[in-house]
Amino acid sequence: MGEVTDYYATLTTDVGELFDGMRRRALELAPDAVEGRSYAMPALLYRGKGLIATMQTAKHLALYPFSGKVVTQVAERLEGFSLSSGAIRFSVGQPLPAEVLDDVVRLRVAEIDAVADGGSRRRAD
């Protein structure tokens, strides 16, 4: 097991199953992602950078895409959800829409790729 699946094992069944479904979908979209830690949270990492983390707090569940820009890009589709610059809050009763999760993962992968690929070009020049 990895950091993320170990964390999910500590959660109630309904939250753990919801989060695990999100993890599995993220891995379908970013098969090179691995489990690890980012900002002290169990997270999926892509190219060594935080892709997404899902965490439970006393008041809500949250998805952290490690990018305020990504949250802003999907914000208009999240009416009724609580957002901050780096988190999307939801609940088991009001889960994050699947298409929004897909877009968050795709946008974050593109963001990481752009930085990583840009860095490679600069080093080669």
C-alpha cells in the first residue's frame, strides 16, 4: 500500500470508498502518477509534483489540486460548493461531479507538464 491508500484505510467506509473512486479515476487519467506526500498530505504525485490530494476534516471533505489556477478554471461549474484558492470542499451527500474531477486532473497534468517541459527546454538551450 502507499501513503494515499493507507490514509483511506483510516476513514469511514463511505468516505474511503468515495476517495478511492476519485483516486482510481485520477490514475486512469494520469497512469504515471504515484502515491506519496505533498504539503504533508497523502497525495498522488505526477512527475514529482502534487497532482491531487483528498482529505477529510471535521466539517467537510476536500480535494486539493495544488493549484489555485486549476480551482479557478473549474469554479464556475461548482455552484453550491465551497471553494478556496487551493481547495474544493464537498461531502458524501454532495460529491464532486465526476466531470469536474476529470477536468481538475487533466488541467493539473497539463500544468505540471508545461512547467516540466519548459524547464527541460531551458536547460537544453
